[in-house]
Amino acid sequence: MTPAPARGHRVVQWATGNIGTRALRGVIEHPNLTLAGVYVHSPDKAGVDAGVLCGLAATGVTATRDADEIVALGADCVLYMPAACDFDEVCRLLESGANVVTTRGEFHRPDSLDPGLRKRVEAACERGGTSIHSTGSSPGFITEAVPLVLTSIQRRLDRLTISEFADLSQRDSPGLLFDVMGFGKPPAELDERRLAHGRISFGPSLELVAEALSMPLDSLEASGEVATARNTTRIAAGALEAGTVAAQRITVSGVRGGRAVLRFRATWYCTTDLDASWDIRDTGWHVAVEGDAPLDVDLRFPVPLERMAATSPGYTANRAVNAVPFVCAAAPGIRTSVDLPQIIATLG
């Protein structure tokens, strides 16, 4: 089902962090979307014009911290982008008649949800006649949209491997790199649970693609590993001492018949001067398809590292904005990349 591109949709932006701010700008500048409202968490942002929040001219729409005001708007869709998913909020929005597009990862595959939560969300969709869809760049675009396109020219798939690379050396975010991600710490101090989070973040996408290809997985395997700096080096966030964590890699494998048929591997690094011989590439993605029509695809981000922090939110936010009309046109329920048609951007 393809929505009529000329029809406008009234959209609310929920949360204005890095991704949300970029999405807000995308809605304001979109030819077929109208900004209906903005929900913010910070008292400093409440009452501020939406245009000011994202570096544009004033729009006449001011941000609010009152969820009742948002629900009362009767918007067609809410771009839901908070730091954590509140299922009470989500269900209230869906029941009110607002479709939801989110960069939260909880809804990539309905079967991956807790059964009780899934039932509750689907009931809210039925009551509101609405749908909800999770998307973004990773997971989303690279773990679902791209694999589904590349496998469309296969008749035999032996393995599909997605490799993600992120050079964080110029990311001036000490709190994120050192405190949250654990760079600069002795390897023994890094929380192994954080390295193994890939099963939750990327596993649902692999299962979704496998099921779409009629190749359901027998199991998911996830692991994490680190490499340390051979020499002390200075990155934008501060000093990275020799012998401390300088690179991290997580691998999630979808196993079928005793072998990995789908695999996602993320490598995040602050220097290439490592104590391990890893395949390190520039920031971007590499997709290898092994089958009867083999493919080797590089998708690199041609952006200077010092501009990456300002540019990268668009990779996630833009796909969510572009998905709005397709989700609004979808049947009620949790809608995946397999349920929806190909997301085509309206750029004119």
C-alpha cells in the first residue's frame, strides 16, 4: 500500500535530543508534513518556539511538557524519540488516534516483545485505529531495508554479513566515550553485559529478515570483545592511555542449520593503533552477500570526522520522518519493515 504523496499529515515531535532535533527540522522543512506540536522533557525548552529549538525561523508552534496538550492536538503521527521507551506513553498516543514512528528499538519485530506488552500495544492500536513502526539507520536501514533489497537478486543465500564501523577519535564527548562506553578503561573493568547488548539491539532485525526470506533462525549468538591502545594517544575527548580499551566490537549471528547465515558486527574505535589485528575501515557500513549472486557493498560516510557528530543524526532521523506517510497509511498494529512498502522520500 502506497500513500498518496500529496496528502499532508499533522505531526508531533516527541523529544528533542540529537536525533529528535534533526527530525523536528525535517518535519518543518517537509513539503507534505505540518508540525502540530513538540513535546520536551527539559523545563528550559518548554515554551520555546519549535524553529528556535532546531535552528530555523520561528514557526508559531511552541514546545510543551504537558502530554495532555499533545494528545489533545489530534495529530496524525507522533515521532517518538525519547531516551527510554515508556509503554504507558506509547499506548496512550496510539489509543488517542495518533500513529507512532519511533527510533526506539522495541518494535522492530513484534515476536521479540514481551508477550504481555505486545498484547497491550496491539490492543491500543486496535482501539485507536493506529500503527507503530520502529526504524532508523542502525538498526533499521542497514539491518533490514538494505539486506531485503540485496537478497532480492539471490536464489541461494549462504551468508549475509553487515559490518558497521565508527571512528570516534574526533567525538568530543568524554562522558559518552569514557563513562558510558568504557573507552580508556582497563579491559577487565568493562562490563561484559554492555558488550553483549547486541542481541537485544540487533537480534530482532536479523530474525525479521530471516523470517521474511523463509529462513527462520534456530538461534541467535552474541558476543563482545575489546582491543587496547598500543601507545598513549590523545583524542578529542581526552587522553587514551596505553593498555586501555581503544576499540570495541560486538557480533550478533543468526544461526540456521549449524552455521551463521546472517551476521551483524559493529566495530567502534578511537584509534587504529591497536594490540589486535582487526579489520578497521572508515566510518560507514560494509555488506557482504555470499550466495548465487555474490555482492560486496561499501557504504561510507564522506564526512570529515570533526563534522560527524553534527551530521550523523540525520542518518537516523531522516528515515523516521520519511516513514510517516507510510505508517499513517498502514493497517492498525505493530508494523515492521516487511509489512510496509519501500520507504520513498518526498524531496520536492
